[in-house]
Amino acid sequence: SLALIYQSQQQWTKAEDLFLQVIQTRKRVQGMDHQDTLNSIANLASTYIYQG
């Protein structure tokens, strides 16, 4: 995904913003417990971890 590309390029703010948008959409469409939603949350968490 584009957010993962931003993450790999260390463009943390862009990655974070996009992950947050994706998470909100996935929650609304697929629900909080859907695997894709949870994966997106994990990706956001990894963005925060990489930033320190």
C-alpha cells in the first residue's frame, strides 16, 4: 500500500496520516475485528515504533 511505501521511505507523517484514514474506513466497512482492520492497526503501530 502507499502507506507502507511512505513508511519504507521514512516519511512518517504521510504514512501515519494514510494509515489513520485506512483504519477509519476499514472499521466502518469491515468492522473492528476484521483481519484487514487489525493489520492496518499493526502497520500504524510499527510506524510509531520505527519513529522511536
